[in-house]
Amino acid sequence: MFFTDLFTAFTAGLLLVGLAELGDKTFFIAALLAMNYSRRLVFLGAFAALGVMTLLAVGAGQVVAFLPSYWVHVAEVVLFASFGLKLLYDGWRMDDHGDDDDEAAEAQAAIAAADAGQIDPKALSALGITSKTFGLVFLGEWGDRTQITTVMLAATHSPVGVAMGAMSGFFLCIGLAVVAGRLVAGRLSERFVTLFAGTLFMAFAIAAVIRGLG
């Protein structure tokens, strides 16, 4: 039973967080920074930021778990269904290329704001690059859909499994971003990813309803 719960939580974290992060603002932040700085340092800073964010979200989920189980369950269903419907609506309105340009523009604006006042933004030490990436990704991810999703998953599933799944999803997405972010974004159908993610969130909402009835 323990390993079944662990695997279920891991899968949920990997799929929901991984898909929600793919092509997101923080994905483009990592991709753009990797064009000007060491990919290894950018990956380190981004993954560290997402790791801290995941631990905070899982911790918050454990606090939420102390609330009455009925209301936690209702919140889980409502949030997942809301995310799913929003993603399906956004995906339905997209063309085949989606809105990658909007996400990339937001990422570029965040980086430009961080560079303001620096004489030569590219002349940073290894610590400076890592810290800059950490700060941009952490702020970009704060209050994001993936953070809320992680909180709710950790409140209703194995926190260890959720943390492992979420971190695996982040690892894959950030790795993809720093290695070939622009190339992947140009070939990736944002509409398909958004519709698929929306369908997945709806599936988890339905599964939560069934679990509650059982």
C-alpha cells in the first residue's frame, strides 16, 4: 500500500507539474539565461529555486492536511477542475502555435528588469549567475499554478512521492530549457500541450471525486 501511494503521488506530481511547467514563464527564463551564461550554472540556479519552492509547497500541503478532510477534498476537486477548465479554454482559443511569444516576452521583461542598473550584465561570476537565475525563477514561480498544484497534491497524497515527482518534472523541463529551449519552443505545439494538460487536470479532478465517494 505504501509503495502504491508513493507511485501514485510520484506520477501525479511528475505529470501535472511537468506539463504545467513546459513552455511556462520560468521555462523561458532558464532558456534565455542559458543563451548568455553557462548552461550548467543556469540549470543549478533554476533547479535549486524550484527545489526550495517544492519543499515549501509540500510543507504547506502538510499543514493543509490538518484541516477537515472534507474541505480539503472539496478544495482539491475545485482547484483541479478550475485549472483544467481554464487550460482547456485557453487551448481551445489558441492557434497551432499557441502563445509562446507572450510567455517569452514576460520572461525577457523579467530578465531586463533584473539587468537594470548593471554595467555589464554578462560579466557575472559563477555565484552571480547562479544567484541571478535562482532569484528570477523563484519569483517567477511564486504563486504559480504548479506551486498550488503541489500544495494540494501533498495535502492528499504521499508528500515524499509528490516531492519526488514534482522535482523530476522540474528536472526534465529545466534540463530541456537550458539545452534546447528555443528550439523546442519553436517546434512544440503549445495548443496541444495546453489541451493535454487541461484534460489531465480534469481527469485528476474526476479521480478525486471518485476517491471521495469511495
